[in-house]
Amino acid sequence: MVKVKVFDSSAAKASKRQVMEAPTTDAGAFYDVVDSRRSVRIYADEPVPEEVVRRAMDAALKAPNSSNLQVWEIHWVRSAEKKAELAKYCLGQPAATTAQELLVFVARPDLWRRNNNRMIAHLRSIPKTPEKAFQYFEKITKIVYNQGPFGVFRPFKWIWFTVRGWSKPTPREPISLAHMDVWAHKTTALACQTFMLAARAEGYDSCPMEGLDSKRVKQLLGLPRRAGITMAISMGKRAEGGIYNERFRFPQEDFIYEH
Ligand SMILES: Cc1cc2nc3c(=O)[nH]c(=O)nc-3n(C[C@H](O)[C@H](O)[C@H](O)COP(=O)(O)O)c2cc1C
């Protein structure tokens, strides 16, 4: 039996990989984007150029994501009728009804195996793919992400990971379909944030929305049962009074812990 070690720090340091230079970046420009991103509830009647939305989606899909399995989808709702319907399913909130563009970010935990197979095919197409990479997608992901039909593997995985965890550090999740949902939503949420920052960098605004009827939204988009709506995001230019208040956060010492 091949013994698979997921992470091997000494081998990683010793291996010769190509050097990827880090370009010089503009921290000031980045913090301007972060500081000026606000959730906008009322948008101006100014359209968003198509290429701006496309660039922001492109940026979103460059977000880090678990195992690079990319279990996300962006549904850009462009037809006027569907947009009106979607705004209604976003409970008629002004952030949706006044939006120039509406997108729905969808978590697809159910697509892990399809993407895993695509990843293996991709690795096969690259010359000199390290054996470790194949091991990861041919063995490890298939153990970690496979929860069995209706999640029946859960008790077995729980016993296995718990017993293993007595003697060494062991991943505890995902061992259920609910964990798989969390797993896919984490990845998709990073795409959401990247999208909103990209929109701001382009001079446009956004509002994330989870105040919606997920069942109706899924029906509208033709999504299967296991798909999950991470959030809808509206986009446009802020109207006067479109931001309801000054940004407020609790003191940072309530949230930042140093160990
Ligand atoms: C997951 C998520 C869901 C949200 N849902 C809504 C929503 O349905 N409607 C809305 O007006 N704002 C929504 N917001 C925006 C938050 O209310 C907003 O981010 C928060 O008040 C902080 O304001 P800021 O984004 O301007 O910094 C949501 C934000 C997140 C991250």
C-alpha cells in the first residue's frame, strides 16, 4: 500500500520550483478600496459597463479556494424579467430593486468530484507534474470529500478521525454533508469579497445580500437541491443617500487575539 503523507515540509523546501517574482504593489490603493467599500442600499441610474462586471467576476474566480476544486458558481442575472423576479426574491430590498446589476454566488459542494476529475485530467496534461499532486487528487481528496450517499460515511469517519486524533493532529472536518456545505460556502464567500473589492476598485459599489428566499432563487436559476446560495450581490454606483450610516465597528480588541 502506498503511504500518502499530505504535507511534507522538508521535501517541499528541498524541491526546485520555478521562481515567481512578487510584483510591487500599491498598499495605499488597496486600503482606499477597502475603506471606501460600503454596502450600498440605493443605487444611481448609471449603468455598469459589461467589461467592468466581467473583470470583477474574473477577479472573483482568482480568489483562494479549498483544494483548488473551485466549488463555486456566479450567476449573473441579466434578463430584465429575471432581474425583477430576483429582486422580488431578495425580499424587495432597495439594494436589489435599485441595482444596476444582480449576481448570485452559489456554493456547489456537490461538484467536488467532477472538479476533482477535471483537476486530475489537467495535471496529466502538464509535463512533470509531481507525484504528490496526483496523490493528493487521486487519493486524499477522494477520502476527505467523499461523504457517501446521503452522507452515510459520517459515523465511520467520525470514529476514524477521533481515534486517529488521540495520537496525532488530524483533520476533523468535513465528515458530513453539512460540513461540505460549510466547506463550499467558505470558498464561495472569498470569491464574493474579491468581487466586491474589484467592483470598488473599478469605481462601482455593491451590497452583499443573504436576505433572500433561497428556495425561490434556486428555482429561478435552475439549481439542484445540493447547491447553496452563498449570497446575492448587487452592483451599481451609489446614489445620494445610498449609504445609510457612517461605518461602525466594535473595538478591535474585542476581535483580535494574539497568542
Ligand atoms: C453575508 C452577508 C449578508 C448580508 N445581507 C444583507 C442584506 O440582505 N441586506 C443588506 O442590506 N445588507 C446585507 N449585508 C450587508 C451588511 O449589513 C453590511 O456589510 C454591514 O452592515 C456592514 O456595513 P458595510 O458593509 O457598509 O461596512 C450583508 C452582509 C453580509 C456579509
